[in-house]
Amino acid sequence: MGGGVIVMKATDWRTVLMVWWYYLMAFIPGAPRIGTLAEAVCIFVQSFGRNMLDDDILNRVIWGLRQNFGFQDEAVFDEMVRRGYEPGASNRALARHAVCLAKRYLIPIISQWEVVYAIYLMDPGWYRANANNIDAVWPPHEGYFATYHVKEQSRERMRCRRLTGRPIELAHPAMLIRAVPILWKLGLNPIVESVSWHAFWKHELWVWDGDSIQPWTRGFAHWLNREIIFGRILHLVMAVLPAWFHGRIPLGLRQRLPGRWLAFRPAVA
């Protein structure tokens, strides 16, 4: 692909089939190992819930904060600390894991802002020392900010850094596999740490937050109630419907529906 991102060689078909098995079996979370961590050029991190700012006001408040502080991330985080904002237990766990990977492989973190904020709270000194290697992905001023949009922005950050290669995809074990076909659609072949289907509840990132403002991230039952229909089936249906059908959906409804955001296998160079 252009813009500095290389489309990697296709994953073997056994792995592709395993991805789709886990994708369809949302009630048995798991993920196959894809690639090796040592070959990664950066880390993508997907946030999971938060204990602050309801989704209805999130974009407006965050954009206003960033604008007030000259779009300087550290200044925005300082203000969030002053206001007592909390990223939530799940994002704190993701932050710890992301920092461990960054230290071990000396690669940058490109992460949704909630996790970057959790990194800042966890170790402000480390954040400041490594700020040039941390990109926060912020929501737009308005509009739906789905996983696809987060990954699209993450890919752009890769391009801006002139990184060519494969990102590690880091996410809560319950949603990790959903991000893979989205990244395939964007021309990336992510590296994924395996999540064992027969012991997923023992995974260090299997952290739920009962205080999250997003009900579906408070517990596994809440997650399944929303994820199976709106997070998996709907995405699959929209992915296979022809383009002319998408064009006939009223604009207001189209903004609430996923687009053709999935690829069924990784692209081949």
C-alpha cells in the first residue's frame, strides 16, 4: 500500500479459519497467535470502556479540552487529573501491558487516548521520557468513533512515522479477535498474542470494570448481550451487502451502522 504501510504476506489459511471461528464464537473468547512479537514495528491499543464522560458528550468535551490546551496531550492529561477523571480498570491493565511491550521491543505505542491517559497516571515520568514514541488517538469533534475509525487513525499514525511492517494489536481478550478483520480491511496484517479459549478468564487482560460508563464493558454477560448482534453479526451482514445497498441507506441511519469494514483474509503483497 502507499503511504509507507507494507501489506504483508497472507497469513496461512489455518490461521484465517481460526480467526473466523473465534469471531463467530464470541461466547468463547480466544485468539490464535499470529506472527511473532519480535517482528512488530509498533503497538496498536484499543481502549475498553472508561469511568468518565458519557458517550453522548465525550466528543464535545474532549475536543473542547484539547482546543483549550493547544492540543498538547500532556496538558490535557494534567487537566483530566485535576478533574479526577478515571480511565477504568480495563484500560489500566492494557496500559501496563502496552508499556511492557514497548520496553521489551523498543517500539512506539499508537493507542486510543484512554489507555494513553492510563499510562500517564501510572508513570508520568516514563510517559514524559517517551512522549515522542506515544501517539494518542483522539475522537473527532463529532460523529461515531468506531473500532474501524480508531484503526484507520492508527494506520495514519504509522504512515506519519514512516513505519513499514506489522503492528501488534492489543485489546481486551473479549474484543481482540474483532479487530483483526478490520485491520485486514485496512491493508494491515497484525501480530496477535494468543488467547487460550479454554482459559481465557485467566488472561492478565481479562479485566472488567463495574463502574464503566459503557454498560457492555462492565462484565462478560453485558458484553455478549451487545456484542453478538451489534458487534459481530451486524458487521458481517454489512460487509457482504453490495455497495448499491449501502448507498440507499438514509444518511442518518448510515452514520449509526457499520460500513463494509471487514476483509475475510489478509491482503497479499
